[in-house]
Amino acid sequence: MTSRAVAYVRMSSDRQELSIGTQLAAIQAYAEVQELELVRIYEDSAKSGLNIANREGMKSLLRDVLDTPRPFDVVLVYDVSRWGRFQDIDAAAYYEYTCRLHGAKVIYVEEAFGTDEEPMTALLKTLKRAMAAEYSRDLSVKSRAGQDRAVHLGYQMGQLPCIGLTRIAIDRLGNRRPLARGQCKAMQSERIAWVPGPPDEVELTRRIFSLYADHNGSIKGVAQQLRMEGKVGQDGRPFTTTRVDNLLRCEALAGNFVWGSERYAAGPAKKRRPPTRADNVIEPVIPADLWKRTQERLWVRRRLRRDKEQMIQVLRERLAENPGLNCLDLEAMGIRSTRAYTNAFGSVSRALELAGRDPRVVRAQHERQKLVGRRVGDRIGRDLAELMQANGLKCRQHPRSRVLVFNEAVRMRLQVLWPRINRGVRRWHVLKARRPIADLVLLAQMDDEDHAMRFVLLDRTEYRNTTPWLDEELPPYLTPITTGQSLVQAMRDRLASISPVA
């Protein structure tokens, strides 16, 4: 019988020699020789191999390999580097092992070791993975060195200039031509330089600096005045406080390039590298004395720190809007410096008490939240029991309303997860029980209207090992359940393979 195979192909840029077509041709030729039926192609175009975060093709493959029945038996990949240039080579091995664990063999069609399962094959794969990772690291270092040299020669990398500056393209012979906003350079060999823009833009830029430095204006006040006058930036948008603040700090207006201040090393582990600084490499728009006065005012502004009374006053204003304010609400309301409150007062709770928060209001709010949570959990538990019974599964509710018992043996506990703002994004906290008295745990991710968006079904081991926070996009090893029928099928699959708690 012909085995079913899928292809995984990846290309990080459209200028890469190893194109998608080249990879597919080699994979199809291999499949034909080995009499494999190619049933699907998983593709990641223009995606880096350093991690899996943005590789929807690979994530889809990993989800499908967990399906029952499995839709394929073999995964065909051009070579080890196409599987990924993970800086942690164990990650590449882990994803391959996940496929193999669920019965899908991964074959690299252009590698010398082919399909061998000898110990030497494992060693060669490890070496290849290390070489693939090292290639990315080495390329990153060489690219950075070339970019640094270009900056020191007065050429700009990537971003568009602010108001007061414009771009020109310079070819190998030194010929210059202006570039309109949004216009790309004609040839790869051309370099981009910044020069002073039209006279009206230069005059407006100098006036903005003067309003702030010489007329004792605030950044917010300068932005408001510019909007009242109908002034706009190069993109036609009005001036905001953030835009004015960024403009006043833009060193290119003083003739300096500071590049790579947010640069990180290759891979998921963030390593901030020192920025590349090149002084006096382009013609300045802002005179040196005006630039110096502006930066001195900005420095004083940054050095000002709120004293404790000011910090408490901020909390008083927030409490007037929400008397039940708690630590978890601060980030959602835009107060991100919770560490500052902890350092100043010992804890955020203590700071809230000093700001006048009534403990009775907090307790009452907590009790209301518990009642709502209990009511919603009981409702979902009843609905789940009815759903399972209606589809022929033997199921009853345990005296603990959020526990369902299947076949008088297997217990499933329902855990309701409510959305919170964590680190500026909407997430769901998995508050783990020390010893879950159940064979299975069903996580219900709720929306803001007390309805379950989706479910995730885990056994005890998966529950203990899962991440404490769930995002809008689940990690590839978790399968979202969004319909009643898919939940019933997932439960059937689990019951067929589980050994109940003693």
C-alpha cells in the first residue's frame, strides 16, 4: 500500500537561491522514486527559521500530526536547514521527535544520511542542526558589520526620515537623485542618504525646537499649537505629543546617526547590542546651540521623578473612577510602573490603602466576582453534561459541580479562565491546582460576555506542564476546541486511551 506523505518547504526571502520551487522539485522526485503519495504541502514563504512563532505552515503541520486518525505517514523536507535554523538545536530535534512520536517519519531528501536510523545518523543530524544555527549567527554578525560601516559613511539603513529631512539615492559613480516618499531605490547597489528637506519643512522643524527650548513650552503644548495652526507632517497626519517628543530626540536633525539601539542578537533570546553611533555624518538641520538647549530641557524632564504624594494622588484619581481597583487592574488602566509603587510603599495593595481604598468595597467586589464565576461554572458544567449525554457518552455530574464523571471511572474537572491584561496584552491565567483530583482538565477560555470562546482538553501531565498564561493564539502543542462536536470527539479519544485515577 502506498504511504501518504506531506512536504514542508520554507524560504526566508524572495532573493534566496533555494526557492520553494527548487525544494518542491526535489521532494516530488524523491516521492516518485519511493512510491509515496504526496497529499499536502505545508509552506512558510518569507519566514525566518530562527523560531516557530510566525511559521504558520509548520504549526499547522504539528497540529495535523496530532490528529486521529493521522492524515499522513511521512514528512518530506529538503534538508535540515529548511526544518529550521533554531538557535537552540534541541528545538529542531523536539519538533521532529513530536512527529515521530505520533507515527509520522521526517525524511530530509537531500541529506546524505537519508532514512537511516543508525546512531551515526543522530550524530550527523545534530551536527547539521548546529551548522544551520551557526550559519544564521555568522550571517547576523557579518550583516551587522556591513551595516555599521554604511552608517559611518553617512548612509541610512531602513527607516524613513522625520520632517525636515529627505532621502536621496546615490549610485556607485556618486550620482545623486531625490526619492519621493514611498519610492524605492532603483538598484540594489544604490545607497540611501539623508539631506535637508524643502525649506518650508526645515523652517517648521526649527520652529518646533525653538517653541520647546526657548519659549518654555511643553511637548503637549507644542503639539496642540501645531494642530491649531493646521500643521501636518510629511505623511499628512497632525502632530501628536508622541510625534513631537520623537522629533525633539531625533539625532539625525543634529547631523548624527544612531542606529541599532533596539538591535537584538539572532534567535529568541533577546540580547541588546550597543548601538552604532556616527557623529556629524550628514548636514544638520538644527543648529548646534539650539539642539543643545533642547536636549538639556529634555534631560531635566526625564530626571524629574514623582514623589510619593504624587504617586498616591494618581491612585486616588483612579479610585474615584473605580473604588474596587486592585493590582491586576493597574496595567489595564495604563499604570505600568507597579514596581515603583512596590519599591516606595512595600506593595501595591499598601499604596492603594494609603490612597483611600475601602477594604469593604474590595471584599464585596471579590464576593460578587466569586458568585459570578460560580454561576458561570455551574452553567457550563450542566451544559457539558447534557452535551455528552446527548451524544451517547455515559456521564454524570459529581457533587463538585465542576467535575464530570464518565463511565463511573474517569473524572474531568472544568476550569474557567477569565481574560486579564498581562504585560499589555489580553491573556488567560491558568491558576493550577496543587493536586488536581481528576484524570482530565478542561480549560474554558471565556470572553468578556461570560461565554466560552474555546476549550482545551488536557490530561494531568499536560496540565502540569502547560504554560501559566494562554494567549489569543495557542502554542502549537495545544489544540483549540471551538465546537460541541469537536469537544465530544476529543472526549471520546481521551476515554479510549486513559487509565482512570485510583
